[in-house]
Amino acid sequence: MSQDLTIIVLAAGGGTRMKSKTMKVLHPIAGRSMIGHVLHAAVTLEPTRIVAVVGNQREQVAPHIEALVPGVVLAVQEAQDGTGHAVRMAWEALPAEARTGTVIVAYGDTPLLQGESLRAFADFHRSSADAMSILTGVVGNPTGYGRILRDADGGVQAIVEQKDTSDEQAAIREINSGILAFDADFLDAALPRIGNENANGEYYLTDTVHLAREDGRTVGAFELDDVMQTEGANDRAQLAALAAEMNQRILDAWMRAGVTIVDPTSTWIDVDVKLAADVTLLPGVQLLGATVVAEDAVIGPDSTLKDVEVGAGARVVRTHGELAVIGAGANVGPFSYLRPGTELGAGGKIGAFVETKNAQIGDGAKVPHLSYVGDATIGEGANIGAGTIFANYDGVEKHRTVIGAHAKTASNNTFVAPVTVGDGASTGAGSVIRRDVPPGSLAVTSGPQRHFDEWAQRKRAGTAQAKAAADAARRAPADPE
Ligand code: UD1
Ligand code: CA
């Protein structure tokens, strides 16, 4: 039994029903493109080679495929003359010495396909004497699919395409998923013999079944119970249905792995996210990209985290975060915006209406209220007062602010970067810190408070403000200062 395996992925179709600038197979589901899911499944079989057939918008599709599968063989199909023609293009893209072993043909638009299903199918084919095998499924409504015709002993006779079915054949509910496996020798001999005399005038790959039978060879059928794995999306309604199905599968797997998901209908988790047991997700949470959440963390409600690492026991409420790290036991939110490069230490806090970017905030340090922290290092145990702005941009370049360990800065400060506040230093309310503050110092920049007496009566004469001021002065004349 040969282990030489070629996987051909067809992705030349136009996908016109998507009505999109973006090629169909590039539309994302659960954090990967549709074809990304298929290629990911294919790669798990460790095939000898993967061939992708591209055609429409190949300038978009080819670089995407090459980035996902280094060393992929790209075959170009200029005109979409059918699946048989597409596979011939793939075959011709291979050198003669690579046209060996087992060949699997899959489609680029079936994102639910699992590597283990492909592997079981490959094993089924390799352990048979059949020239080719069909991955089949039994569906409720077979309209649109090729139907599997079997003979009296259950052997596969033919695949009849929708447009070529008789009424009797149209009622058959066992369908061709589109995924086929071939002995390379048979495929090599069969491809040039496929004709296009059918209702569509296309070269049907499925004609290989009757060619095998003509050669006195047998054709196997491997029925996959979970037929949704081979379903494709042709328009955006089907795309949304597949996305919902995939999300449901991802959520089910995490719930079985010990994650509490309070409202699965409003929770979305990308396929590459990693969650520990005893994580709790409250309603309205989206965990995207390569987000990782450690045990006992509670996320939500209403939070979106993309490529964020959340430490054990952290609490993240109504937050939008991207490319950020949240330490163990830290508190974030509500209404926090963590931009790329945010790193919050263990037990730290980023509170309400705080935006952070490129900011390392030390263990136990807190930015509790209404602040912008950009390009900053905040030492452990430091506390940043409400309404603080880290003025990192001078209009030309960005600069850093460093706040020392256990520094306590007051409300409504501006740190004009580059500037450093030393360990254990403090600032006064309303300060605009432009010069470095030595460790342990209190820096105060706002001037002494001055009073212009009876200013309201003089400058706002005739207004309600002036009247209130005059009434108060009559009741309690001001002390001369
Ligand atoms: C095909 C099968 C049908 C099966 C169904 C499952 C054939 C003749 N029919 O029909 O038996 O039940 O899939 O979904 O194989 N493609 C190319 N180049 C082409 C034509 C198609 O790359 O010239 C690609 C498409 O991008 C798509 C896939 O092949 O990913 C299937 O093509 P499609 O035209 O959708 O085939 P169906 O008519 O659905
Ligand atoms: Ca199709």
C-alpha cells in the first residue's frame, strides 16, 4: 500500500453568486478563509504534495494559498470547463515522476471538512482494490448534487449529474460529495478520455466512474455520516449558515472541554482560539484569531478579543482588545479599548473609558478611569489618576513615557513624552509633566489659584449668574484676603 499521496484542491470557480470583489474561497469563516480550512485539513494528512487549481481572480487566490502551504503546486485553469478539466490542469502541472500513489480531489469551498474524515477516506481507498473511491453522503434534499447509481450488488455504477438525471435517478438521495480518491495510474489513463457530451458541455470528473467500469475496474463508496463537512457555500446566505454551523461545533467542543458558555447563540469563537477549563464566557463575546484564555478567567458580557492572551482568573468586561496581553487576576473594563502592544501585568487594572496602545503596565499597576495610555511603561504598583493623557505624539514622531514603580500620579495629568516619572514619585492634579520627575518627588505644575473678585457682577452683569453672585455676596460678604 503506497503512502505517496497527492491532494488536489479545486478553487478555479468564479463564485459569482457571492457578488463580491473577494473571491469566494477567500471569504472568512471562524478566523480562516474557506480554502484555508480545506488546506488545513489537507495538511494534517502530511501528503507528499498539494496541488491547488486556481483560475478566476488567481492574483488574489494564489498568494493566499502559497502563504498557507509553502511548496504548494499551483495549476492554472484559464476557463472553467468543468471539474474533469480542472483536475487535468492539476495533473499536467505535476512532473511525470510525481503522478504516482493515491490522489484525492477536494474543493476549496467546504470549510467544515475535517482532516480525520479525509484521512479515513484515504485509508478506505488505499486498503481497497478499487480504481477510485467516492466520498458519499445521504442527504434530505439531493437537488444539485451528482447522484450515486449502484448495481444490484451495491457496487457503484455511475455518478449522474443533476441536469442529466431521469426522474427515477433524481429521487436517489445518496450523493457525490465531490471528494474523490484515485489510483494515480487509473487517473492518468482516465483524464484524457473524459469528454464533454453532457447537458452542461463540461468535462465532468465524475465520468471517471463509468471509465473505471469500462476498464473492468471497481469503484468504492465511503459514506460520511456527517455530510455537512462536505457542504460548500455558493452565496452569502449559505456562507452565514456554514459559519453558524462551524461556530456551533467549536462551542460544543469547548463546552465539552469544560468551558462555561452562558449564551451560545451570541458567542463566536474562531477555530484557532485556545481556552482552558473553567473559563467562563458571558453573553455577547467574540474570541478571535489566536486568542488564548487561561483557567478561571471570566470574559464578557459584550467583549471582542482578537489575538489577545488572557491570564488565569482575569476579569474582562465590555472590552475591545487586539494583540494585547492581560495578566493573571487583572481587571479590564467596562468600556476599555486595548490596542496592539498593550501588556497588563498580573493583578493590574485598565478601567472604564481607558484606551491603551504599546503600553506595558506592570503587575498591580492601575489605570482606572478615562485615560489614554500610548507608548508607555508603567511600573509595578503605580496608580494613574483619572483623566490622564499620555501625549505620545509631537505631530511628527511618537515618544515614550516611563512611570516608575509605585508612582502615584494625580487626576487630569498630561505626560508630554519623552518623559520619565521616577519610582515612588507623585504628581499634583492637573499637572502637565514635561520634565523628568526624580524618584520620590512631588511634581506640581499648575499655578497658584487666583481670584478676581466680583468678576461675575462686572463681566456678566444682567445675567442669572451675576444675580446669583450678588445675592450670595449680600447674604455673606466676602472676607477681604
Ligand atoms: C460537483 C460534482 C457533483 C457533486 C457536487 C458536490 C462534477 C461534474 N460534479 O458538481 O457530482 O455532487 O460537485 O458539490 O464534478 N471547479 C473548478 N473548475 C471548473 C469547475 C469547477 O475549479 O472548471 C471547482 C469549483 O470552484 C468548485 C468545485 O470545482 O469548488 C465544484 O464545482 P461546481 O461547478 O460547483 O460543481 P457542481 O456542479 O456543484
Ligand atoms: Ca458546487
